[in-house]
Amino acid sequence: MGRTPLIDLSSLAPDLDPEVRVLGKAEFLNPSGSIKDRIVEHILDEQERAGRLKRNSGQTIVAASSGNTAASLAMFAAMRGYKCILITNKKTSAEKVQQLYAYGAEVRVTASGVPADSPEHYQNVELRLCEENPSYFGLNQYDNPLNPAAYYATLGPELWEQTGGKITHFVAAGSTGGTISGTTRYLKEQNPGIQARGG
């Protein structure tokens, strides 16, 4: 997991100075196919270290996700002997939902387009399930400080090392905010002049 290669994408930006290189991190090469393997592995490792989770215990982990974190958790749960309940919404592709079932996860598909404060919003369903079942562990990727910590510990150092410290700009999808905040924190500790943009 991690240690994904950089791919030179400079040819896609022909208007830039020829001295500038544009590199993409091949996060699709992580085992479940996305960058989210980084946060799921980090969160589970830290919770196991703290004794809140124990491998092969059959404990239930609950997570709300629009797709990629769910796929990663389903994979890690199958590998580490946990049950998992994944809550997503109707915008998630049928292929992604089938992937979750293939790993043995329980899947709950909620309505899409509901307000964030609705009890039927997929993130609120995770919180409610954990409140109703104290033995469940909620991944809580949207508010969990271990989310950005995962990128601070892995993606940031990898980018710095793979570019020989020459990285000047970092661009990432906004998503939960963990990628951009955790990676940028690490990179700016190495060079405060680095610019970061999330979208």
C-alpha cells in the first residue's frame, strides 16, 4: 500500500515552461484502487494499537462513503477479520456497490440529494447506527483527525522524496479535505513556499 509511482504528465500542459514538470501520483495502484487505502489502513492501525479494535474479533466497523473509502474498508475488513456496514447513497455506481458485496460487506444505500442535517443523509446514518449500537466502531472519515494524519505520514513524505525536494505545487481533489490538509502540512514544513490547491 502506498509508495505509488509518479507519472510524467507534462505533455498535457504544453503551454508551461519546458523546464516545468507536471507529475501525477498513481494512487489507482493501491490495492483497492484508490488513495483512500491510506486513511483506512492508518485509522485501523491506530485503533488496533490503542486496543479499540482487535483483528479477527468480528467487531463491526461502520462507515459512510460515496464509494472509494467504502471499497477500501470492505477490503481491509475482509483481510483483518472485521464485519463492516457501509452506508452510501444512490449516486454510487452499481459496480462500486457490487465490489462492496464481493468483499462480504453489508451495504445500505440511502437517498441522494437529502440535506446534510437529514437523518437519512448517509453520514448521519453512520452516526445513528453507532449511537444505537455501542459495540460498533464508526470510521467517521469526515471528522476523524486520523484522516489528514494518514497523508501527513505517507503521501507528503513520498512526494517530497520522489521529487528530491523540488516540488513547488500540490493539487488534490477536495473530497473530505484530509488529502490536501495532511499532505500540505507536511510539505510546507519542508518548504513554506510550496503552494497547494484543492478542488
